[in-house]
Amino acid sequence: MEVLVSLCLILPLLYSFFTLFKMILRRRGQSCYMLAYECFMPPEDTKLDTDSAARIVLRNKKLGLEEYRFLLKTMVSSGIGENTYCPRNVLEGREEFPTLDDSYGEIDEIMFDTLDGLFKKTQFSPSDIDILVVNVSLFSPAPSLTARIINRYKMREDIKAINLAGMGCSASVVAIDVVQRMFKSHPNFLAVVVSTEDLGAHWYCGSNKMLMLSNCLFRSGGCSMLFTNKSSLKHRAILKLKHMERTQFGANDEAYSCCMQVEDELGYQGFQLTKSLVKSAAQALTVNLQTMAPKILPLWELIRFLSASLHQSSKTKKALTFNVLGAGLNFKSGIDHFCIHPGGRAVIDGVGKGLALTEYDLEPARMALHRWGNTSAGGLWYVLGYMEAKRRLKKGDKILMISLGAGFKCNNCVWEVMKDLENPNVWKDCIDSYPPRTLQNPFKEKYNWIHDEYLNFVRFDVTRFSVN
């Protein structure tokens, strides 16, 4: 009788312990580790230096003097240097009538170059990959780009392929979210994410100022990344995904239309960037961080913030509001590095001011913008590459990755560094020259002599444009 009673007591405990053990194992199998990433290094013959940029601007005969001055001023103040890269059809003067082959050529070069480098670096075969996610917002051919990769590398028949389009500059984080969700139901998987954009076929050829801005900011680039949830590969991981938060602000009409593909009155398609972009970005980022802050910041910082907010509320006799940006919440108490999407100088400045970041914190995003321009969804990885090349990333560090994109979306995630990182990566040839003494675009120095009469002259005879 005593034995029976003992069994009745022990068996439920053993069952509970076994259930808990299974849950722990399942959670371990749901982790998302990054094994490697490979940024695209464009060929030298596609470099968009100052003189090439000037020729592209000045050969557009649809522009008046006001539009010329606007473009020249924007280029000077953009925060972009003269070592970025541009699609070949634009450099060759064929931007007004791009072909399908132009788009395939541009995308293939980025996808296959980065994937070749990724497989070589990690020593994994394309046949080892279980999940493939490709995000290219403006080019969605049939068959899909995922099918194009599968065909090129002869991947397995059972690979789970997903093609994301129209997701904007924050699509890379969306793709990672898709991967981590699939990892929860598929243990011991390997996943590849490819993030880039098709610029050549979407170069704006009209004269609308809001559409011309994208030509000044967007440049060629992209990245391929390898992820796993195999605990046996944990020792090879460079990053571990800790938190993910996605915010969609598309229900707000102003936010929805601030970053949008449209057609002008002459029928030219382009990407419209309005003055409300920075405001919409701040709103979306605030909502996103409101949800994320309690998960990534230490308890003492949350208590300090709440106490300070209550005190301020009682002094002003206003209701307590949890406004993250500009409210004194110290994100540096739980985050060591800030990987901000290099979408433009105004966006970087806005995020830096809102989160009270220092120039040291903003340096990686500013340098990525200066060296590579806005490479859309691939931009975050050039920022991360800068941190790694500068040997900033140490084991245990936390990285907040902030991405903003059309829709309007704010998708953020937090990574933990799994080992000291010091790979020179795509920055290896220039990292010692960064940060430069000044981020001034050399365009101003070379072209500050341009005046109305000269612009009026080259407007009708671009072939005679030359630089002394």
C-alpha cells in the first residue's frame, strides 16, 4: 500500500519534470542563430563618383533651373560620398528605357555574388539549405527570384521558398521574422535570406522634386545571410536573435503615403518621399519601442523612468503618457550598439536625437550612408559590417537593429553577440580611412562655380559638359 501511494506521488512529479524538460529542449531548438552574412561589393566600373553623378543630373533635359539647383543642393547635403555604386544602365544613359535583362543582370550579380561568398565562407552546400527567403521590393518576376536561385544552385525539392515583394527598406528584418517563426515548427534547419533591390529599372526620369530625392539617396547593394536553429552549430554562431518587434503604421494615411511608388503627371514612375517621412518614422519607432522596451531594458531603468514620468506628470498636472522618444528612457542601459538603417541623414539624425544617442553611436550608420548610400533592405548589414570591421562587437554585447520602410513600417530586433567579431568584411579596403575628417560631399567643392547661365547652357548641350 505504501509503495502504491509513493508511486501515485512520484509519477505526476516525473511527468511534470519530463514535460518541462521537453519544453526546454523545444525552446532551445527554436533559437535563431546567425552563422554568417555576406555584403555585396559592387565592381569598380559601377562606381558613381562626383563627375558621373553630375552627368546623370545634367543630361535630364526635363529639368528647369530650379530643379537643377534643388538636385545639386540635395546631393551636397545628403551625407553620401563619391564612392557609392549605381546600376550599369543608369551609368550608360539608358535609365529611361530599361529592359528586363537590365533588371535580371543587376539582381543576379548581387544575389549570386553574395551567395557564392556565403557558401564559401561557411562551407555549407546549397543542398544543405532548408529555407530560402528573398526580399526585393520593386522587382517580382515569374518565376520568382527564389526559384531563380534554386535553379542556379540546384537546391533540394523540399526547400521551403518564400519571396517577399513591396516590403521596403525594412524587408530584411521582416524576412528574418519569417525565418524565426518557421524555426519554431522545424527543428535543425538552415535558412538563407537574401536582401537587395532593383534600382536600375526604377530610376526616376521626370522633374518632380519629391520623386527626384530617391535618385539622390538610393544606391546598389545587398546582402545574403545564413541562419540556423541547430544547437549543435551554436559554437559557430556570430549572433543570436533575442527579441523581434514589428510595427505597421499603414492605417495612418499620412504615414502610408510618405514613402510610396507613384507616377507623375507625365507618366514617369518614381519613389515619392514626402516631408512627413521623418514624422511618420518617429511615430512608428515610438510605438515599436513602447512594446520592446520592457523586454530589453533592465528593471531598474524602467522603474527610474516610471518614477521620473510620474514626477513630471504631477508637476504639469497632465496625464502620464509613455512616449519613448525624447522622454528620457535610456536605451543604452540595455543596449551596447545601435544598428540604424542608413536611409538618409535626416532619419539618422532623428533617431539619434530621439534616443539621446552620441556621435559614437551614430557613426556606423553615418559611415554606411557615406560609403554605400541607401542600399534599401541591405543597408543594415553594411552598418553591422562597419561595427565588426572596427572591432566594436564583443561577446555578450547587445545590438538594437532599427529598420524603417514604406508602408509605413518600423521593424526592430535585438541581437546578442556570441563571440568577439573582427572580420574586415566588405569594408576591408577602406575601413582605416573612416570616419573621414568631414562628411562633406565633394560635389560642392567641384561644382560651386555652376550658375544659372551655365545650367541653362548645359541643359541644351549636355554633350559639351566637362570638368576642368
